[in-house]
Amino acid sequence: MTEEFIHFLWKFRMLAQDLHTTAGDGITVIHPGEHNSDSGPDFFNARVRIGGTLWAGNVEMHVMASDWDRHGHSDDPAYANTILHVVHTADAEIRRPDGSLIPTLAVDGRFPADVMARYADLMANRQWIPCSNLLGSALFPDFGLWAPSLAVDRLLIKAERIREILTVTGFDWEETLYRWLARGFGFRINAFPFEMLAASLSCRMLNRYRNSPLQVESLLFGQACLLEGTVETEYLQRLRIEYGFLKAKHGLEPIPEGLWKFLRLRPSNFPTIRISQFGDLITRRDPLLPFVLERPCAGELAKWFDVRAGHFWDNHYTFERISPNSEKRLGDSSAALLVINAVVPFLFSYGLEKDEREFREHAIHLLEALPGEDNLEIRRWRETGLDAKNALEAQALLQLKSSFCDRKRCLLCRIGKGLLDRGTLAR
């Protein structure tokens, strides 16, 4: 038995109808209240009829009634307005800070035993997600209604990270976008060193040299600490000369060496290729912020991200080795990922900070217009029977996995609640 399970029983009214306090007074739940995930009582603003009196206030829950004192609530004024104490086992009488007795409801034996059994099955499950072998047998027509909320939760998490960058840059939105886009070009594996690279080399400085692709690449590769190749080429020598001059001129310090990851990456995703493509975005595009703030459509953004690595990289993936000739253009799927994971969160964050709803709405519209990413996690969701129709639903599934499934918050999950409620779990 856990407090979380008692929260679930109370919130979704899964307790028996003929409820009584430990003193014998009848209990009628008019409204269970608002579930509180922060400090303080578990449910706010509940309305409960106890005996002949209608009470409005807070409800607190514990496994054992004596947990009230163990948790230090007796002298905490935040619990003074508690109208009902809901517990599994009533092993003690509990009083408010003013000494008055708090009515207690003991739920032991007051809920369907099979619900507890199904919950125990979920908690004991060690599969990819606790209910992965059950989703095909359950219908969830409301997932499409829940998806926008999950996607927004994911955007809010990313907005917090963007705000950290915004604060560090002194609320410079151009610089913040530049750093956030750089992080995006690192995709998942090299996101951190890419962000460090952008932090070591301001957007303003790169823009001073945007008419010279060689100087932009020399700055990027030099600051990335990637110009120490053992095989000499004319291109590498030119980059070193340019970087040596610009490093001394601007007093630059490169990021630590050894941060970049190449192992188990497709060559087209090597950081050398991504850095050159990022440099192409800087040299061939207008300043970043004005374009993004025009709220471009998905098609316009796809064209914006139509960038390629420099000609040297047509027959190289690293500085040292020659490879078969091929133009290293950013692919459609990679461009779509940059829109989903870089542009959309930035627009959403901008809308939050400026309190401008049209930017937040445009971010959601972009997700609805784009196909969902096709990664291992999304494919596994598809195998369970939950498929994403667009990028918004794909983001929702990623959020569902990280926020609910990985943390086994099945009682707070609409799908988990549906499985428990419908009795589709088998022992």
C-alpha cells in the first residue's frame, strides 16, 4: 500500500459508496478537490459532507494515521484547514494544530481488491513500459485529446532550459537562439559539446565573418578543438592559419578537447559534418532571430535548413581520411528534427517570456504539421498499438514515457487509470 494509491482511489472516486468516519459519521464526497503535487495537503478545496455538515477545505492522506505526526503536520499551520484525514489504517487519533479532532476515513476494505492486485502487477512489471503487453487489448480513444497536454509539458521542460541560456546571455534573444540551434545541430549525442562551442564563440562574432566561409569554419573548428589532425591537407593548414590569427585577435579559448563523440554514429552525423553545416547556416542565412520571429511555416523552415557542409567534406568525414565523393547536405529528416527540437521550443519559450500567445500557438501548429520522428522509442510505441499521427503526438509519446512510464506513475496516467478501471490486467 502506498499514499499514491490512496490518492488514486480518492481522486477517481473508486472507494465504496457507504463511507463512514472512524467515529461512525457518514461521509459523502461532493468533490474530491484539486490534487496538489507540491508541499502542503494532498487535495485542496474539497467538498465533503460529514454527518449532517458540509465541509469545504483540504484533505490529507497517509498509509497509517500516525504518519500525520511522523511527518510533522501537528504543528504546521498549512494543515490547519484539513477537513478529512484519509488513511489505509487508522492506528491513531489525529488533531489539528488547535487541538480539534480531525475526522478520519480508513479505506482498508473499502475499495475493490482486484484494483489493488492490478496496480501491484503494474508496479512489479519490468518490461519496457509496465503496460506494454496490454495496450493492444485496450482502447484509448482519448489519447488524441491528451496528446496536446503532454506535448506542452515537454515544451515547458525545454523552455526552462532555454530560459537558463537566456539568463546567461543577459536576455539576448539572438544569442540564445544561436546557442539553442547549435545544441540542436549536435542532435542527441553531441548536443552538449555543440552548446559549449556556441557559448565559446558568440553569434555576434561569427556574424562579423559571415561573408567568409573559410573564416567561419576556422573559428568553429578551432574553438571545437578539432584542428589537431595528424594528416596534413591544404584545407586543414588554411584553417589553422586563419584560426591562429583570429584566436589571437579576439583572445579566444577553445572548449576542452575530447568532448566530441564519433563512435557508433553514422558518418553523416559526425560532428565534423554537422559543424560545417552549422557554419553554412551562419554564412548563407540572414540573422537568425528575425526569420524565426516571422513565424515561418514548416515548408519555409525546411528550406531554411537546406544547408550543406563545405566542399572539402564532399570526400571527407574527418580531416584525416578520404571517403567516397558525396555532397554532405542536411537531410530532410534531420531538418525536421531541428524544427521539432530547436525552432518549436524556442518559439514556445519566446511566447511564454513575452506573454504572446500567437508564438505558442504557432509552435503547436508546427508540430501538428510535421511528421513524427522515427526513432527507436517511437517504433516501440507503435508496436504496442499507440502510433503517432504527427510530431505533436510523437512528442506526447516521448513525454509519456519519460514522465509517467519510466517513473511508474501509472496512477496518474490516463492510460494506466483506464487499464486499472476497466480491469484489463490479468494476474
